[in-house]
Amino acid sequence: MKDIPEDFQFELCDTRAAADSFYTALTDHLNVIRQEVAPEDLPTTPENTKNRLQSMPDFLEMPFWVVRDPATARIIANGAGMMLNTGQNEHLCQVDIRVEPAYRQQGLGSALLWRIADYAASHERSLLLFNTYGNVPAGEAFMNWLGAEPGLVASINRLQIADVDQALLRRWIAAGEARAGAVQLGLWTGPYPEEAIDDVVALMEVMDSQPRDDLDVEDFKFSAEQIRALEKNQLANGAERWSLYAQDATTGQLVGFTEIFTKPNNPATLEQGNTGVFPAYRGRGIGRWLKAAMLEKVLAERPDVRYIDTGNADSNAPMLKINHELGFRKHRSSVNWQMATAKALAALD
């Protein structure tokens, strides 16, 4: 690649087995990035960074580079390529590049991308995926300069708890109870119970049918063991997960669930996770029932929570309709981009 900055120090790191000083330095850098992307979040801690990186699933291969300032040795940029080794979507490499604002326009992002794309090409990953946020215009500018194509437009939608229509929640709950027959609600906290894991695997496959628009991405299917590894990573930073589930009392069959995560670095904001209902049980208001019952629980038991955030494809009309009725409104935009690995390398040459 041409014009690689010579003064900066690029390091390929083993993020699963680094020294504590590395996690501390990386956390300082990530907190600078956080101030731009999510200024309402509190700083994360080296312990959280370490736990998250060391608990990455074994089936996720993630070459990870950092860039250090030559004068201070401080980490001022990082780049990672995330590649699943699960037998599916093995043509993909998800790229994540973060350069602190004061160090942009110096070729660091391009140099990091060249390293990631070269690694991806050597592992037969033919397509790169990227994600940018509307409140960080430098990301979209970089994608346009590179020649990447937008594949999926999405939004982070936010619900202000103070604006929740509690009468609407009661109506949805009553309608769900009236139409659901033998279906009843229950709650799991933390990891999924072992007796339910096979049903969870099956429901995850159903939920994987959500819109991907123009992205060249196949369905993702994870085994029970892989879902266990993923949830271990999700909860490694101290987050809590509530999974409110619907179950057919006559058969014991899982019908659907909705999930909420706490954010350890932002206790005032919850993150909406998966919501899904098996096709055979749709059309009875169970999805609305689950969402409304979860919100009632949040209102009753988490009085300090002010917001709930969720990510939705802008083309996912059914879920957007439910969320809009609940009061979710667009908080910031997000775009998923894609580009052939060979094309990216040529553009950077």
C-alpha cells in the first residue's frame, strides 16, 4: 500500500492474552471514541474491556491492530477484522476501524483497512462489511471515498420512558392474554436455562429472517454451544439480561421471547435485544404482549432507567410499526456497507 504513515507504530495484538497494561491503554482510546459516538455513556473500564475481549468465542477469528502515537506511545486508533468460522458466511469479514478525531486525515484508517483486507484476502474472505453512524460523518465520508456500497440502512431508535403510554401497555397485555389461549409468560434472567436451549436455537433461526436488503449475507445458524459462547461474551462486561418468554402451557413449547440488556456504562439506558415469535403462533398479539409486559416490568423495577434503545433496519416495517406505536423515535442513523475485498485492496494500492 502507498503512503502508509511511517512515524506511527502499528501493532498486531493477541486480544485474548494481552498484558493488563494493554487493556488499560486500549480502554483509554475507546473512551475517546465513545465521547463522539455515544457521549451519554459513562466511560468503560479496563476490566470490562479485558473481559469482553478474552471471552470472544473461539469460532470468531479477529485480527486486531492498534496504532500508537510515536511521541507518547498512546493508542490513538485501532482496527479489527471479524470472521466467523462456523461453516456459514465464510466469505465475509466484518471490519471495525476507529481513529480518534485529532488523528484523522493522516492515512491511519486506510493503513488499518489495508492490513485487515490483506488478512481477509489471505483467508479467502471475498467481501468486507462496514458499519457507520450518522453522528460520526467521518465514517460515511471514508466509505464514499473508498467506493463501498450501502447495503442496509438502519436506525438506532430510542424510547423515552417518561413518554410511555401505560394505558396502551395495559391494552396490549389484555389483548394478548385474551387471544393467546394456553400461552403464558415467564422470565429468565442471565443465561438461558438448559432445558430451553434447543427451543432458543430454533427461534434464533426464525428471527434470522429479518431484512438484510442488499447485503450479500446468508442466514446465520448457531448451535446450542455457539449460542452459549455468544451469551457468555454478551454478559462478560457485567451486563444483565432479562428474557421475557411466552410458552404454550399445554405442550411446554417456547412460543417467543423479547430481551432487554442493561448497559454497565450507562445505567439510565437499556438496550433492546431480540424479539421473535414462532410463525405458528403469530397473529395473536403475542409480540405486542411480550413487549408491553417487558416495559411494565422495567417501569416497576428500574425507576432510574430513562431510555431504551433498539436497532432496526429501516425496511423492517412490521417491527418499526410496533416500536413506533410504543413511542420509539429515531435517535441516530446507521448504514451497513459492503465492498469486495479485492476492490478495497485495489483502491488502497
